[in-house]
Amino acid sequence: MAPLVDPTRLAAYKDALANWAFEGFVQFELTATAYAWIKREFTSVTLREISRLMHECVDAGGEIDEVRETRPQWADYEFHYDLRFTILDKPVYLETRLDFTLPLVPDNSTIVVVNIHAP
């Protein structure tokens, strides 16, 4: 895994997270298993709260891993992006997709969380 260092993709990712409190900038498209895991591990944590924690993690310098996508079902995406941080003192792993257009326009990028579980 390599950290996300491309300035355009990094700016797009941070832009989406900066808008975590607004509808549509951080979306969740999780399996039933992932939703059940969140409910079981974090009974009082909402998806909006997870969005805020993602933003705080990255804003504080947390690393975003950029992983070249090789899975056929995700062939439309060149990369996916991984975050690792803690929620209520429990480590979590999140897999995300980034959607943005060029030229980069503020408040136009989105992140889709596609998986979350213990690392």
C-alpha cells in the first residue's frame, strides 16, 4: 500500500471529507454484513458520526492509502482508498471510492464507503 500523494486526488478526497456534515458528500454503500458489524460494535455511532471521524482523522494528518484497483467488479475505478483509525478505542478499517471531475471544483467531490470492519 502506498499513501495517497497525488495532489489532485488528495485535494478531492479532503474536499469531500470537509463536507462530511452535508448530505451526499460521504456516502455509505455497505453490505448487510458491514452494516451489522457497525451495529454490533458501535451501537451508538451513526454513519454521520463515522463521516465526521473520517474527516478528523485525515484533517489531523492520518494517512490515506491509495490502492490500485485490480478486482474486475470495480474496473471502473483506477484506485480505492483505505483509512485506518479508531472509533471508541476500537481500530477500524474503511475502504472507500473517490468520485471527482477535472478540473477539480470545490464542493464537487464525493467519497463512497464500501467496506468497514476490524483490521
